Amino acid sequence: MDGSMLLVASASAFVASHVILSHPLRRPLVAAIGEKGFLALYSVVAFATLGAMAWAYPKAPVTAPLWNVGDGLWALATILMLPASVMLLGSLVRNPAMPGASNAASAQARGVYAITRHPMMWAFAIWGLVHILVYPVTRNLIVAVAIIVLALAGAALQDRKKAALDPQGWTAWEGRTSYWPFVAIAKGRARFGGLGMHALGGGLLVWLLATWAHIPLAGRAAGIWRWLA
């Protein structure tokens, strides 16, 4: 198996294992080994498949870019990663979709949740899109597409699972929010605002640090550091 196919196989295993464990196998596994046992198994499989993908990535050849990447695409990518970082940090507080959360019925559609009820998943999807824009080589496309598919399909499947587990609470939460960004705001179900410092300040810090980290880790400047470094 060549490097590219090895990466495809590991990326497919990463996505499929998350979907299968989170949905069709979750209930029987929880019944068999308990909630804590399931979370431990899920974590082990997640890290193992992610590690396999990271191991396979450098073995795949670096192909020619599918398009030229100039300052325009870099500027767009830099701008997109800032709201993605804000949504990621904002999703860590009072998120009804987090494991063990039971606040869907009373949660407020404010901050990042006014934008979408799945801010973490959309942050990952934007990350994937940005990396496709600025590094359009085959091995990067494989990883980025896997992340996007897992994030957006996982969000949709999560809605179905949560609605089954908490029909009243999650249905009420869906009525105040939207899967697609800004749809609830456009329809008047939510109001933009209420982004706390954990989202704004934390997101800005992550945006600066994560893009700077490309210099020592990847040997290339990303984000604003492309112009400042």
C-alpha cells in the first residue's frame, strides 16, 4: 500500500470509528461497560486512529499544489481562522452538546451558540477548509476533508442522538438555535452578541499562538506571522 492509500485508510478509520462508536454502538457499549468505560474506550480509539493518521501523513508523497496560493488566499485563511478560534473557545463553556451536559432545555442562545448550536464542530470544519485553501496537496486534502466530514456529519448525527436522549430539552434547544451558522439570527430566533472574554480573548490568543506555532513546527509562517515574521 503506497503512502497516499495508507493515509486514506487511516483517515477513513478515524472518521468511521468516531461515527460508529458515537451512534450505533454507543448504547450497547454503555450498557455493557458503563458510561466511564465507554468514554475510556472512545478516547483510546480516537487517539489511536488520530495517531495512525499522523503516522501515515509524512509517508504520503507531497504532490504539486492544485492551485497557486497567493497573499489573497492567505489573507482569507487568516481572517477565517479568527472566528473559528473564537467559536472553539466559546464552545468550551455551557455547551449543551458536551458529554454529560443536561442544560439543553435552559441554555441561552447567546454568544457562539447564537451563531450555531455546534460552534466546536464548525470551528473544526473551518480549520479544514482553511488548510485546503492554503495547502492544496493531496495528503493535506485527505486529512482536511476527513476533519470536515467528521465535524459536519458528526454535528448532524449528534442532533439526532441528543433528540432521542432528551426529546423535550434538545428540541427546545434546536428551536432557539441553528445547525447552519447565522440562520437562527437571520430568522429572529437568536440575537448576535454576548461573546464573553473566554471566547473573544481566548480565541484571539489561540489564533495568535496556533498560527505562530506553524513556524517552529511546520517551518513556514501562517496567519499574520506570514507578514510579520
